Amino acid sequence: MMRAVLEVLRQREFRLLFLGQATSTVGDRLVFVALALYVTDIGSPSDVGLVLAAHALPLVAFVLVGGVWADRLPRHLVMVTTDLVRCGLHATLAALIFTGAVEIWHIVVIEALFGTAEAFFRPAQTGLLPQTVPEHLIQPARAASSTVETVAQFGGPALGTALVVGLGAGWAFAFDAATFLVSAGFLVRLRPRERGIAPERRSTVQELREGLDEVRSRAWVWVTVVVFSIALLTTLAPYMTLGPTIAEDEYGTAGIFGLLAAVGGAGTIVGSLIGLRWRPRHPMRAAMGATLPWPVAVIAFAVGIPLPLVIALVALDGVGVALFAVWWETALAERVPPHALSRVSAYDWMGSLALLPLGYLLAGPAGEAFGATEVLIAGAAIGFLALVIGTSVRETWRLT
């Protein structure tokens, strides 16, 4: 396992990408917990949903355009630009919090602009990674990258909770702003290799249609995207919106929400390490199966079972999520033409997240009307059913 890690880290371009993302991902994971805790403190669950929706909606709206531009331009420079934009936005939010001038609408506007920048970053990141290593190292590189992301999932929420509860939310956003500067410093030095033969460029509409054709021609891709769109709507959105409230009601403190985020991150570290070497014969069958503990853990949290059991389930959920990410992105990188990879990734992001803003907006009012626990249980049950259906699709099941 360590041999595979050392081999990919010997690649200079991957090392620069790895170090940049190691820094900025800590900030990303920190901020989501900080937003949920801070907005819950100064507003209501509906306000939390509004802020999260403001981030997700432009991400969905612009990610296809981001995919086209990531396939046209040097992907690392697209990422540098978006890092600098996001640095400025969260530095502004930190200043507003420090001065006591912040209002909910400020956070909504800043997160909407942040989500727009992220719409260009994500497809570029997916397409860039295979350009930083030889072809035979794509899965170890994806797993190593996932490992650092999952370390951030562990450390980020814990740090975010500590900063918000201990020093104040302003420090959380200031820290995140600084991580984007560090990331940009690494990425600007990167010189990715050419991969595949780029076709002649056409109009944006034609290139979007080409990306859509690549998705539609692979049932295992579009079915997975649809399934996750449903699961994120019914499971993730209610959890992120109502989670701090349920943690306080069932376990006595909203800090448990941050603790569970850190535990899930610890699980994803283990999953990413496993993904360094394990190449299952049927990768998508294994990947979809690995996601099934996720809604189970959400239901367990919602009903308030003893905390040690919730922690164990959330850790298992983290392992499964990390394995899914490694096998899914490796399958895309190995089977999608390199010149279209960012566009296919953009359709993945857009489709998967398409219903998430709606989920954020509805979860708060639904929780207030029907009860947070009831909404979370019903949503997670629907998410579990969707994932089971996605696992059983013939092409997903048989892909080797």
C-alpha cells in the first residue's frame, strides 16, 4: 500500500496537485460544518437550508459551462483562478463576521458566488488528475488524492467545530480563505502532460451535446447520476439542514453534528487506503454496494440510538463513501475519452446535485411542519431504496 503511495508521490505534477488540494480541502470541509453551526446559531433551520441552497444552485446551474471551459483551457489555470475568487469571497465573509455587520442575506450572496466559482473548479479537478500521472497510476493517484480529501473530512469538521464554538465563526472563514491562497501557489507551478488527442473545438452547445452523448451511451453512468440525485435530495439535504437541530434534541448539543462529520472523515481515510490497492472485478457493483450504510447511519442518528452505535455506523458509512469515490472516478477516467472527461464530470456534478438546492429549501420547513426526526427517517429510507435500485441495473452490475 505504501509502495503505491510513494510511486504516485514521486510524480512531480501529482505531488503539486496533491499538496494544493490537501490544504484547500481542509478548508472546504471545515466551512460546511461552520456554516451549518453558525447559521443555526444566528437563524433557523430554514435559514441553514437557504444558505446551503444558495451555494448549491449556481453550482448546478454553471457546472456544465465549467466542464466545457475545463476541456478547452489549461485545467490547472482554471483551478488557480477559482481558488483566488473563493479566497476573496470567504475573506469578505470573515471580515463581516469580525465586524458584527453580517446578516443572513450577506451569507446567501457570498455562498452563491462561491458556488459559481466551484462550478468551474470541480470539472477541472476531475479532468486534471489523470494528466499528472502515467495511465497505470490513475487508480492509485485517485486513491491517494481521496486519502488526503478524507483526512480533511476528518480534520476539517473537528477544526470547524472548535473554531466556531471556541474562537468564533469568523476565524473558520478566514482560515478557509488562506487555504485557497496556498492551493493556488502549488497549482500555478503545475505542468500537466498531454493526454489523448484533442478534437477541433466547436460551439459551446455542440461540445455540451458531445458530453451528453458520452453520458447517455453508458447506462452505468447516467443511472448512477440519477440515483445520487434522488439520494442527495432526500438524505443529504435533510441531514445537513436538520442535523444540528437533531443533535441538540437527541444528544444534548449541536457539537455532536460536528463530531459525527469528523468520524465520517476518519472512516473515509480507511476507505481511501483500501482503495489504493483493491481493484474489484466488478467496480461499480462494489461501489454502489459500498454506499448502502450511508442512509442506514442517517436513520440511526435520527432516532437517537446510543451514540457509540451511531459513531460506528457513521465510520462505516465513511469507508463506503471513499471506496465509491475511488472506483467511480477511476472507472470514468479509464472509460471516457480524455478530451471529454471534464464535460462528463460536469454532467455528473450537475445531475447528482440537480435536486439538492430544492432539498435544502424544503428540508427546514418540512422539519418544522412534520418534525425533524420524521423527515430525516423518511428521506433516508427513500435514499436507501434509490441506491439499491441503482446497484441492480444490469450494466452497473456487470461492468468489469
